[in-house]
Amino acid sequence: MVLKIENITKRFGTFTAVNNLSLTIPEREMFGFLGANGAGKTTTFRMILGLMDSSEGLITWGGKPINYSTSRYIGYLPEERGLYPKLKVKEQIVYLARLRGMEKGEAQKELENWLERFKVPEYANKKVEELSKGNQQKIQFIAAVLHKPELLILDEPFSGLDPVNVELLKEAVLDLKKNGTTIVFSSHRMEHVEEMCEHLCIMHKGAPVVHGSLRDIKKSFGKKNVVIHADFSLDFLKEFPGVIKHKKTAEGIHLQITGEEIAEKLLKEIVPYGFIRKFALEEPSLNDIFIEKVGASYE
Amino acid sequence: MNKFWIILAHTYMSKLKSKSFIITTAVTLLIILGLTNLSNVMNYFNKGESGEEIVVVDESGALFSPLKEQVEAVNEDIKLTQFTGDEEAAKTAIREGEYDGLLLVRLNSVNLPEATYHAMTIADTTIANEVKNSLQQLKTQLAATQMELSPEELAKLYEPVEFEQLALEKNAKTEEELNQARGLVYVLLFVIYFSVILYANMIAMEVATEKSSRVMEILISSVSPIKQMFAKILGIGLLSITQMAVLLGVGYASIKQNLDTMQGGFFSFFGFGDIPLATIVYAVVFFILGYFLYSTLAAFLGSLVSRIEDIQQMITPMTMLIVAGFMIAMFGLGQPETPFITISSYIPFFAPMLMFMRVGMLSLPIWEPILAIAILIVTIILLAIFGARVYRGGVLMYGRSTSFKDIKKALQLTKNK
């Protein structure tokens, strides 16, 4: 089912948190939300989940509004992680799954599978407060996906995890997608979104600055990057027509150019000077696009 | 199973199994058992002691035997013995612990008894008082004999005056009934007061815990906040009824068993001999209504704080309301018919205690408690509607401040425009 966000606006008093946002999130796809703190990501998620009413606009999933009758099919990992500190993992995960409409026995079986998968079966009878923060996050993730949701909303799923656990969780998210779950997730790590999402949206001050499929965004951006490593000085390239930005590195230079044809000219220009150890034409990174569109560094 | 019942059962079971609940209940049970078995306990401890032994040095020689008779008739635990030695020897004996006290009695210039009492400490006044009272009676008798009064004349002099209070209103309570009602109402008021404070606090804590541990956001994405709020209120309500049932059941059984030893004493003053059913029914009704009123208030106040530490500050005004209601009710026990009490008993936040007090003490026309109950129900519904809206916004709000301005902010969060 398609998740459709149509002209959503949310105001808190005089402050506009989300401004006229329209998105279409196709079924079985992974959709990435990027944006600085306060860009309106969490507010958008809360409106998608029906926790908050929008000031204007409409959000539908498969043509119907999302409310408590659809909560069986929706999973949510909030940005502010939270579980009952005093309850045992098993008790609370089963409780939360039952609130999503799952049967008790099934929930227990699924929980065992997930704990097995995350290599922590012994946590079932531990209290949450006894677990490390990273492990608590695994439990939190299980709480969001245990009931096999069709639409999964992950607010900063990888923040605060070590690289090993990031990989573990990423793999789990990709598996869910393979099994047909529509996933919307936000991250402040550009590379995660770049790596995992077909579609994305960059939010800035409540409004979408860029949105569409990753390939289209990169294509329409036009600009490319060139990385050159050479034994001679490359400083004269700063003034070369078509070069927008330059950054000196230890081994050479990084250039941002207006298009592919400039790269060709660049190569011809420097060949006579001597030995070139590396010449690479690269797609622009999301970070480049973000900086370009928002006008400020992201991280 | 419906989600409402899942939350209700979860709240009820997890609280019931919690250590703090089990310990509180056990301690309260012990106290109740101790109180209801008070006379047994006291007898047990007294068994070992032989009673107080007082030596008497009687200078006149005529006072000792009537005094001994008099004292031992009143309290058989006090033993008087005539001392053969002089005052100093008696004092030494007391210092050595042989006796508990020394009484020097003599006749004064008008041939009436007077006395001095010596003991290691005079902190325990009961013994000295009993001896003094006995001596007083002896003195009265002696003085009467001196004045040549016959025992009949003496009895006439001391006969208490007949004084009976009668109410003219048809079904007004008799004086005896009033005294009994006062005791019962007093105890039940305490029960209502404590349990409303206790369980309303529990609700506020529960909500604040879920909010501060941030599990709230998951909960409200599964189940509507309003459903959650009421499931929680009912769950804790059920818990309170369970606790009450256990405590009252054990208390009642224990009183029943010990009734013989308590007859006529402290307990009949509290009106436990013959408990009027209506008072109990009203107590239950007003307890339940009071609980719902204050727990709804507590739930939405709890939803406004971000940290557990702030919860006490937030619910203090509510606690003040309960304390004020209780104070007015206590004051009203002595004069339940003053207009101030009557008017206050219709104010919803005071009604659970005040109207209960009035209905227990006075013979009110039936419409009065029913009107108060209706006012309470309407207030609870209004508070629930308002509280649910605050709760819905409040649970999403994580701020530093804990002021009542937050209520406005919380309402804004749920507003459409």
C-alpha cells in the first residue's frame, strides 16, 4: 500500500514545524528522511502515526487514514528510545506486541527468534535496566518489528550504535524490506541513507528541499566530483572553467565540476604535466547535495 | 483480548506482583492484626510481670488496711504492703529494687489523710494516680463520717445528674447513635483520605514513569492515550479494591474473633459493635467516586512532567485539596450542621469526604447525597474529557519546566489549528 502525504502543515502556535510537505512513499521500498535536528522529521513521523493531528493536509496509507485500527500493521521505533526499566525483556516485549494485536504465544516465539538472531537469547529474562545501551536498542528494535508490520517507521535507528551492531541492524532492516515491508527511516548519517534507500527527502526548516529517487536526485544535480592524485602541483586547476569548488588533500585535489564534459577537458589539460596516479570521476555524494541545497554543513 | 483489558490486566498484575505493594500490604496487615489483638498482646506482656509493689509507712496506723482494700479493688496489679522499718530503710529498699514505690500516709491537723509518694522515677503517673484516687475516696469517706453523714446521704451527694439530649426531628440520630456514628465515620474518613492520596499518587507515578522512561511514545502509537489513561485508572482502582478487601477482610475477621475481649472498651466507642449498613455503602460509593475524581486529576498532572523527580511538585496542589477536604471533614465531625460544612459538601473536590461525613452523622433527606453523587459524576466526566486531552498532548511533551502553563501547551499540541 502506498503511503501518501499531501500538503501537510503543522504549526505549534506561531512556529511552523512542517510546511506544506507532500510525499509519496511506494510500497515495499525504503524511504529515507534527512534533515538537521529540528527540521521536522520526528513531527512528520508523529503525524504519519496519528499521534498528532496535522494543521492542514492529509496523510493516507492505501487510501485510508492511519489510526488506531491500523496499528496492527505499523511498527515504530521512536527517536527517544524507551522501555520499562524495571520489567523483564520478555514481559514487556510480549506486552507491547499484544498491544499491537499479536497473540501471546506467537509473540513469545517470535521474540526467541529475534533474540537468537541478535545473538542475545539470554536477555529474555533480564531487566532492561541491566542491559547496555546498545543492547537496549536491539530490544527496542525488536519491539518495533516483532508483529511483522507492513509499514515500519524508524526514527534514527542507528544512532548510538557501534559499527558491528550497525551492520547487524542494517542487515535486519534490509531483510525486512526484502520480505515486503515498506520502511521509512530518518538518519543524520548521509551514507546510511545513500546506501539503503531508493527514495529520499531532505528536510530543512520544515520544508522538503530535495525529494525523489536517489538516482534522479543525483542525475538532476548535474554536478560531479573529480579526484586527482598527481606528483605535480594541481593548484592551477582552481581557475579552470567549469570548476565550482576545490579542496586540497594530502595527495592531490578534490574538485566539484559542472558536468561530465569538464572532466574530459581536465584530463586532457593535465596529462602533459607528468605522471597521474589517480583520476576518478565520482557521483556527487548526498552530503554535497545537502550542502548545496541547505547552504550549510550538515553534521 | 481488547487492548483496554490488556493494559488493565498488565497494570493490575505488574503492580500486584511488585515488591513495594506486597511489603506495604503485609506491613499494614501486621498493624491491623496488632491493633485488633491489642488486649491479647498487652496481656501477653503483662503475664511476666508480678505487678507493682508499693510499701506503705502509715504513721497513724489506721489508714493502711482501708487504703489497701480500696486500691486492690480498683487495680489488682498494685500490691500494698505495710513496711515495718522507718522511712530511710524503705527508701534504701526502693533503690535496691525490692519495691516499686513508697507511700507515706499520715493524718493531718483536721484528722484527714495526706500522703507523699516516693519512687525511683515519677514518669509513670498511672500508679500514683490510682493510689491518689483511692486515697481521695478514703478521705471523702472519712470527712463524711466526721460530718456525720450517712452513706445514703453521701451517695446522694455524688449521684450524677440526669441529663439526656433528645432531638425533635423525626429520624434524627439519638445521642448514643451519634457517638457511635462519629467513631465509625472518623475511621472511614481516614480510610478514604489515605487511600485516595495513596492511589492517586500511584497513578501519577505510573504515568510519569512511562513518560520519563520514554516508553510512552510506543504505547501511544499502539493504543489511544485516552484508552490507556482509563485502563490505568481502572487497573489501579481494581488494585486498591483488592488491597482494601484483604485489609478489611482480615481486620473484620480479627475483630470478630477478639470481640469478647474488646466489648465495652475502645472499640464500642468507635461504633464497631453494630455497624449501620448504609454508612458502609456510602463509604464505598464515596471512596470510589473520590478515587476516580482524584486519579483522573493525577493522571493528567502526571502526564505533564518529564522527570519523576518533578511529580511531587506537580501533584502537591492536588494533595492540598485532599488534605483541605479532610481537615474540613474532621472539623465538621463536631458540628456537622453548620452552613459552611453543608455548602462545602457540594464542592466536588470535598464532596467525597464531606458529604460522606454528613450522611454518616446526620439524617439527611435522600436527595442530598444523591445530588452530591450526581455533581461528582458530572465533574468526573468533565475532568476526564479535559484530562484526556491534556494527557494526549502532555505525554508527547518533554520540557524542562513543570508549571501549569504546560496544560495550555499540552492542549495546543492536540489542537488542529
